[in-house]
Amino acid sequence: MLTAPDLVVPDLDALIGPDAWLPGLATALAAGLLLWPIGSRLRLLPTSRAAAIALFAVATLLIDTYSELGADGRAAFLLGAGAWLAVHGRWRAVLAVLAAVGAAVVSPLVGVGVLVLIGGLALQAGLLRRWSVGVRRAVAVVALLGAVAIALSQVRRLGAPALPPLLLAVLTVWTLLVVGLLWRRQPWLRPVGAAVTAVLACAWLPGTASASAVVVAASAALLTVVLVEEYRTLLARQLLAAAVAAGAVALALVGPGVGGGRVAHVADTADDRTGAPAIPAGPPGPAFATVRPVTISIPAIGVDGPLEDLEADPVTRELAAPDDPSVAGWYAAGVVPGDTGPAVIGGHVDSRSGPGVFFGLRRLVAGDVVRIRRSDGSTVRFTVTGVRRYPKDRFPTDAVYGPAPAPELRLVTCGGVFDRAERNYQDNVVVDAVLSKR
Amino acid sequence: MGSHHSPFRPSRHRRTAVAAAVLTATLTALLVMPAALSSAPQAAAAAGTYLRLAQLIDVMPDTELIVSSVADPRSSVTIAGVGYGSVSAYRRIEPGDYVVALRPKGSGKPPLVSTTLNAMVGKSYTLGAVGDKKSSGLKIFTDDLTLPAAGRAKVRVIDAAPPAPVLDVRGPGGTPFALGLACGAASAYREVPAGSVVLAAGAPGAPATDLPVTVAANQVVSVVLISRGTAISSRVQVDAQGPTAVPPGPVDAGYGGTVGERPGAAAGAAALAVLAAAATGLAVRLGRKAGGKRQGPC
């Protein structure tokens, strides 16, 4: 059963998440197939429609490969259905609007694109044609403000962008190139281009789902073939050159020493910007602690629960994880959180059946707060400075257990690829935090 | 919508197909690239960056240390002065460039001495106020935050005992610990077994004073040598500490239950790959057919 504290938080995903819905990739597949009738509506050649599907399918595979939670095609499928329905007839238009609303519910960031599209169409008289300019402008302003509000509300909800910067950069280059080239000569496509660009920008924000990237991939694939059809020889060549350039940039980025991984170390951000925060000096940790931590709370990922004691395995001497995957534990032979030195807290990323207490740990970002209540009644507050992932065979014992001059906190769980044969994850995710308030 | 339709040209389909094939190939190349993205970052011992003041002369008036960020001069930290031979508590600062200045306490007077500090992520620094009656200086000591071997601690000696220009410090059995240590200087860190260690310090050739030091495993300690007249004594300051027992290796904290959270992911990916291949094939075939059909005199 799913007993992890972060699932107790009311969440749309819990209602219509992957468990209750078809898997995200199946809907992505359906969205790809929908590109054919949409291409037909746009009177694209069969060649181009097939090309668009091929592009989309490959882009979605890429997204699925590099996204930790996988590609989610639900929003793209709903938007595709909406686009297909949108032309001809009032009832179909109503269904199209419902499909767009559904897409926005599945992935709120897609709602940003829909609102930008509505705003753009209103400004361009593609919508509300019989109304006055003033009304259309007012509608556009409301829609665009709504888009900004949704985008802001989604920032940092989940912690980190769904995709690694490299893939986002490739998607961005591809999309901006196509939209930019279509912008001048194809005014009717401008609201679409603006909407796709808005969703693309949102995909860079921390806390985005991969659904928005799949939507951008579908739109960009379709716009690419529109571009190639409209501009034929000259631009087709430019497109080829750009694709090659994008590939070269991507290869350069993947080169050694660049990037630093999906979970990069983030520089410390002060919670108190007026000056360097003071460290309440921690008392030196006694060899045998009489005080112990009682509860842990990480609001950013919905963790709030008790702490059990962890000890080293008598045989392997490695730190044993808690027995209960839904409960985090404290390395009791180590440092008490709030005392000088690194206190270590471990928790499972998942059980055999679902998320564990530290499932969301990898989504923490610098500045997130961790509160520990201690048995002496005090509560200590730590601020996350970085989230890092290490292969287990290169576990940074030095960085996790090494001496620290002040109270610090390390949160440890599993991550990376799950080795099914070994029933074991290949990496450890380590969150570093510093004391910010006693 | 799509009202901008141009008449066919012979090469139209073919170019579309070529463009699509190249883009597809580029993206596929990205797909099969090794996941070199998960390279482990460099390990830094501490998560924060820390700074403290050590008072290493006894002739200075009451002073305080002003730490000003170069990037944001308005944000500055004041560390109150401490007694001779003592160190302040650590203050956490953002990594970056700083100007640190020592000035008489509570005064707007110009600083007695100042220096610059490039504070790195995960490092900790002790700023020593050194010198004599005539001139004072600030010395930057970088504290060692690396893990000692199991059951051991790291110890360094800071010489703040002025009468002798240099001191010899020896460990148990007369083993050299730091020979010819100048006043105002710090020795390198040396690892010692946890427990009590007796260091002996004295001017070269002169009788040495025994200085007992007690350290715990995984502790980093500075022994500050101070003098009252010609007598040498010491103050033991903890630079950093960690768990006395360090479990080696990683933590196994997952059973893979969320890996199955994407049921059918493999089948879906395979289906998408088939779709991509089929669509590319179709595009190329349609392009070739249309291109071929239209080639010729027209």
C-alpha cells in the first residue's frame, strides 16, 4: 500500500495519475497518430504528415529516456484531439475547448499555452471576430495574465525541470528556429507559435512535468513540416544546417566535464539575503547522545513523519536503511541534528509496491527547508544547499560523514537506474543542508 | 487555415523526406548517446562555507572582524573579538570574494589591517589576528575538513606564543610534530589516534612543556599555543567533527516499487520506436514515389 507521507497531500496526479490512466507513453503514441488527421486538416502532404509523426515519435522517445519520471503524453493527446475537433461546427468547438481544459488539468503548464493561444487569437481577430477591438484586447489581457499566473503557481512545485538541460536546449533550438522562420511569412501561425514558445519556456522552469515537453515536441514536429512545405528548397536546407548545428552543440555539451548531471550541485542560496546568515554555534556532539531527533518535516516534498534509529550492519558495517519504507531514520551512532557535524538521515525511495518516504528527495532544490524536532523540545531548521547523485561504487563517504565545522544535515536515499537482477538501485541521492535556524 | 499552398515542384516531396530523415537521424543519435549525464560531482567535505576569527596576539585592543562581500558590499558580517588564544564561533557565509578587516571594536575608525578572501564552497577558514605591538596582520588558515582514517583525528598546532621566535613541537616519544614553527604560523594537520595525546612544545634547545590534548575520532582540532611570560600553555579548539564511527559505503534504500510506476513503458517505447521507423519509411517512400513520378519533362 502507498503509505508514504507525500502521497497524503491532495494531488491531481493521485486522482488521474499514471495508475488510473493509460500509461503516459501509450497516450504519447496516440498523440503521434493524431498528427496524421491534424496534418490532413492543415492540408499537408502525406509525406510531411509521416515525417511529422516520425519526428514526434523520436522526440518523445528522447524525452522518455532522459526524463526521470518518463514521458507523459496525456496532455498532448488531449490537445491533439482538441485541435482535430476545433474546425467546423459549434459542437465540435465546444468539445475542442473541453479537450483543452482536460489537457490543462492533466498538466497545468499546458494551460499556459492554451491561454496564450486564446490571447493571441483574440488580438489577431482569429477569435471573437464580431466583437470590438476593446473587448478582444481585454480578453487577451485576461488570458495572458492568467497564463503568467499559472506559470508562476507551478514554479518549484516539484523542484526541478523534468528534463536535463541538454535535451531542453535541443528542443528549444529546434522549436525557436521553426517558430522564428514561420513568424514573418505566416501571420496566421503567430498565436500558435507564441503558445508553443510559452509552453517551451515553462518546460525550463523548475517544477515542470515532462507533459509540456511532449506537447512542444508534437507542435514543433508539425510546425517543422509546415515550414518545409511552405519554404521548400531554401529553408529546407537551412533547416538541415540548423539540425546539424543543433546536433553538434548537443554533442559538445555531452563532452566530459560539462553538464554535471541531471541532479547538479546547486550553490548555496541564503535564506537571509541581507547578509551572511549567522550560525548558531552548535554544541560539540557528545560521544553518546542523550538528545535524539524525533520527527522530520520537508514541506517541499510533503514529508512529515517520525524518525527511527539507524545503525550500521554488523557484518558489512554499511548503514542499514529503515525497516519501514515509509519512515525515515537517523544514524544514531553519528551526530544529532543541530549539533556540530554532519547528521545523517536515510530513507527509502520506494517499497516493493510504491513510493517510499524519500521518493521526492531528488526533487529538492537549494533553499528548500528541512525541519527536525528533537527530544529536548527544540526544533532545528536546515536549508538545502544541493542535491547530488553518486554511483554507489563511488559513494562519497568523505563528503557525507566527513567532519564539518557547524551543524549540517545529509539526507540519503536511492536513485538512478534500478538493477532488476540485483533488486537494487545503482546510485545514491544525497541532499546537503546547513543549519539556518535553531 | 493553410491557405498558402504553392504548386508542386519536382523536388518537394524529396526534400521534405530528406529533411525529416536528417532531423530524425540527429535526434536518434542523441537517443543512443551514452548517458554520460550522470557524472558524479566533486565531493566537497562540508555543505556550507564557514569563517571564524582566532585571536593569536595578546597585545591588541578589543577588536572585531568585519567581513564584507565584494559582490554585495552592503552585506557584511561582524564577528566580535575574542580573548587571546580563543576562537570565535563559525559563521556561515556565501561562497565568493570577501574583504576582511580587523578594527577596534565599535568604532568607525579605519581598520588596523585588512585582507581579501576567496571563500570556496564547502571550505572553512580561520582568520588569525597575528603580529605584535607595532603591527598587526591577518592570516588565513584553511581548515582541513577531510575524513581522517577510522579511529583517528587530525591535529594542527598554531603558534601564538611570542617570546620565542620559533617553537619545536614533538609528539609522544619525541617524534617531531612541527619543528621550527614560527610565531603566527600553523603546522600542517597530522593524524593521531583518538584519545589522549601529549604534545611537548618549547624553544629549540630549551626544555619543553607537556601539553595534553584529548581528541575524538573523526575530529579536527587546532591546538593554539599561548604564552604567559615565558610559560607556554595551550588551548584546544575543535575545528570540525563528524560521526566517530563512519559506516563505509553506500546505503541501499529502495526496492524498485516505483520503477514499475510506468507500467508498459518498455512496450510503449518499443511501439513509439516502431512508429518512428514506420513513419520515416513512409515519408521516404512517399517522397521518392512522388518525386520519381514528377521527374521528367513538364
